[in-house]
Amino acid sequence: MANPWTMKMEQFTRFSHEERQMLDRLISERQRQYAPGEDILREGDHSPDCHVVLSGLASRYKLLPNGERQIMAFLVPGDLCDAEIFILKEMDHSVAAMSPARVALISGEQMKELLSGQGRIAQALWWGTLTDLAVLRERVVDHGRRDAYERIAHLLYEMLVRYRMVGMTTDETLEFPITQADLADATGLTPMHVSRMLGKLRDENLISLKNKTLTILDPERLKEIAGFNPNYLHLDRAHDQRDNVADRAGDLV
């Protein structure tokens, strides 16, 4: 099975055979399976390890004093949950599995060596961190400027692109274990409002959502409604005409 961590980072650069082998070895040394709803990392914890999602879906979230949850990001296969956690005394947020998820554990020392290196892997890791921050900025724009319809459309199209990056879509279809309550916690809407927006997208034949599977029926129209500009994902190789990224991940955007 392809290494989704490598596939994601190779949207930025191309690794040598030896570099791919090293990344494969790192994710194979220690892995753990998480059940839906199980925390991978908890706010207030210190972890000596970094975590890479290999399969399934996870979310980055915070619980408010009143028990309400805010989801800041969804983490798909290939995403690194916490590149710098070994530096911090404690986590300032939590990460939980949203479906059965397989996660690789990489020691802080190993990650420190990768991040402090001068090669392509170090650059790709920093690219990944900057892309994560850019995704978070899009959520700020969602809450500040996009209406509910645009907000849901943008998030769905973003998920399609991010799953494409790691080769986990088939005919614009992807696994989608995210519930309406999850979408509400991610977008700042109520579950009822989310339901209405999803219903509108269905009525306009833009999406099909059933059995935890999402199909984007009209990607171009959904992208237009969302006002989606992929520049924040920094898909350098996807926009480099000299490098045939289609060999690995297809026409991403």
C-alpha cells in the first residue's frame, strides 16, 4: 500500500528512492489503531511522539468549559497531527479519531532530526506545517466572510482535493464519516442549518451523501459556488508544468 504521508509531501517535492524507503520505515516501526471517538491526543497531555494518520479520519478540536466542541481541522491520511509536540510541555488542543483510524507514532527525536535537516524531507515537513496553518486560516475566512452555503461547499470541495492528494478518491467519491453534528462543530453552524445546506446541495445535484460516502456530482460548479482558490494548499508540483504530478495524484484542483 502506498505511504499517504509520502504522497502528501510529494505534492511539494519529489523524493529519492532512499528517502521514500526511510519514510516507509518510519511509519512502519510503530502503529496504533484507534476507534471512532477515541482521543489520539488530549489537551493537557505531553507526548514524546508525533502522530501521522495512515488511514481513516481524525479531527483537531477544543472543548469549551460548557462542553461545546469546536473542530478546527479534519485530518486525512497523510496528515501529521503534531509535528512540534515534543517541544511543548503540553497539548493546547485534542485530536480524536472520527472513524477507525490507523496512526503511525514517530519519536520526537526522530522528528527533530528530520525537521533540523537540510534536505527535501525537512523542507516538505515545513511545507506541511505551513499548509496546515493555511487550512486554519481558511476556517477563519469561513466564519468571518462566507455564508453558510459557501462555507459547506468550500469544506466539501477542500476535502475532495485533500483526498485526491493521497489517491483516496474514485470518480469524485470519498469516504465521509463526518456527521451533520461534526460539520456544525467545524463550521459554526447549527446541525439544522447544516442539514438545510446539504439538502440544497443535493437538490441542485451537486453532491450525493449516503452510507458515509460523499460523491461530488458537479465538481466545477461546487468549486465555483465555494469560491475555491487552491493557492492556500500550496500544491507546488500540481502547478509545475515541468513535473507530471498526474502520475501520482491526478489533476488535483
